[in-house]
Amino acid sequence: MDRIGVPIAVLPSGSAIAAMGLPRGVDDVGLDDLHRAMSGVRPFSGQTMRTRTLEAAAASARRFVASLERSGGLHDADAYGIEPLTHAQEYFRIRTSELESLGALHQIVSIFTRTLADLPDAALSAVDIEALLVGMRTALVLFSPESPREEVVGTSTAGQAIFVGSEKGEDVLPSGDAEGTTSDANAWFRRWLIGHQLHAVFNVCAEAALLRGVECLRRGAAAEAIVDFCHASACVAAFGPARGYCLALPAAFYNEVVRPSMLPPFVPIPLSGRMHVEYREYRRAVDELLAAVPQSIVELVREAPELALARERLLNTDVADAERHISLVWPMIGTEKSIVQSPKLEDNALGALRMIRDRRLVRYAPYIRFGSRPVCG
């Protein structure tokens, strides 16, 4: 693992992020620069422009991380001294720990930096890159609850791109082997790990936004809750693209290298999606939302239409994530079973994922317009 060069990521829980504000000692200019650089990425432009703007955003993120490390108030947890909560955390180099807001921001932006540096070489659609960038910008907004509570809307600027560094590109991270890896295989395996760390960040940030929104509802601040739920939707919309980024590698490499690496003897037991602590906590936060706002969409739209539509947007995004998971698995493993399914079962990985999607549709039907239920026969 160390040869691949992916550091252990230490993340706080979503509930901890929900209580955080912008940490003292943060370089506000650097944070604004990072927002501008990410907003200036041009995923829908040609490859040259897309690469240059992604490299500029990576350079800005790297400078911001360096500024946090120079601030004097950063006390990162000792990653090697923290026990993983699950075998999946150990494999994907993720740990959960209490962090001060400065340390949490440092860890999260470090993951963004590694992602942005690799994105120019990842075979990812412009739509996915856009969603990842919006998710990243939303995550940063969560650390500034005292700033105007504006939604991060889902498109990068269509105006002039923001470039950081000189015209010749100094101070810009090179694409590809940014941290010394040389082979495609190393780059692909690094991407597999970094993408899962990124997915975990979006999980905890979506949880944080949902918990904040539910707390706002409890104290009667519905307008603030609506913005929080929109922030949560932006993070959830990045779940699927983060998975797509993980899988921006050949199916043969996945089946011959990645999949076996998640099985004994390389890990104690086969790894399962249920081991992802961060995603599990996000699902609990969705449960809290539905418990706090149990009315059907027809009932709620009469009382609080904006809230009804914000909740619907989140739930539709959650269903779309389940559907995206299915579409990502099919080209990789086809009709194979998942690595945790018994050979005696008639089901396979796709069947299990479709069942998750169907159950979600049934559960959400009262809360969304045009709520479809699976049709049999």
C-alpha cells in the first residue's frame, strides 16, 4: 500500500462536522482562491483547457493545504495510532477520529488535492467532473456556517477560466504521476483508493448537512434547513461520480488485481459495502430527515413547498445514486456474484443492488412526485 503513495485519511464524523465552523488561522484569501479555482475548471471544454484548469485547481488546493500546515494551529491526529473501525477502513486507508475544525479541513482538502491532480488522466465524463467539483465546493461551504448561507449551484463558471501560477504553468501540479508513481497499474490502484477516500468525504459532508438541516427544523429555522438540504443533495450527487472516478480503470485490471485484493489472504475477510462506516452514518441521517419531516409531498407542499421540494430533490438524488451504482457494476463484473455472496445463492451483485434501488423507491414513493414503484409481471 505504501508503495502506491496514498496517505491514511483521518476524517471526523458527519455529526462532528455539523457542529464545526470555519477554523481560526485559516487563510481566507487562500480559501477564496481555492473556491475560484475550482469554479474555474472547464470540464466541458476541450481536453487542453480541461487539463489546464484542473491542474490550476490542484495547485490552488496544494497551496491552501500548505497554508494550513504553516498556520501553527494544526494538530492532525496520528493516523497510524488510530485503529480502523472496519476492515474496509483499513484497506482504503481511512480512519475516524475527533478532529478540530482546522485538522478536518486539512484532511479533506488534502484528499481534494490528490483527486484534482489525478483527474486530468482519469477517463471521466465532464458531467461527473462537474458534480465532483460542486461536491468539493459544497464541502468547503460547510466549514463556513457564519457566512451567507447560499447554495452552491451545480455549474462551473462559463466565463474565463481561473489560472493559478505563471503563464508557463509553474506552481501547477503535473497531471498523471503527480506523486512519483510510474506505471498505469500503480496509477489505477491509487485512483481506486483515493476515490474511496473522496467518496467517504462526501458521505460525512452529506450527513453533516442533513443533521444541520434537521436541527434547524427543530428550532423553527426552515429557510436555513432548506439550504442545508440543498447542500446535502450536492454532496449526494457526487457519490456516483466518486464511484465512477474509482472505476476509471480497465475492467480487466479490476477483475485481475483490484477484486482479488479485497479477498483473503490479502484481507481478513471479504470486504463488503456494509463495512463503509461513513456511508452507513449518512443513511442514518436520511432516516432522521424522514422522521423529522414525515408528511407526504402532497401534504407538505401545502404547508412548506420549498421544504417539500428540497426533500424531494435529496431523495431523487439518493435514488439516482443507487441506479448509478448498478450501471457502474455491470461493465465491470457482468452477472458475477459479489465477493461476499455465497455460491449457494441464486442472486448476484446486480440483483442485490437492484433490490436496494427498488426498496428505496418504495420507501420514497410518498415523498416524491411521480414516485414509481417496481412493477411485477
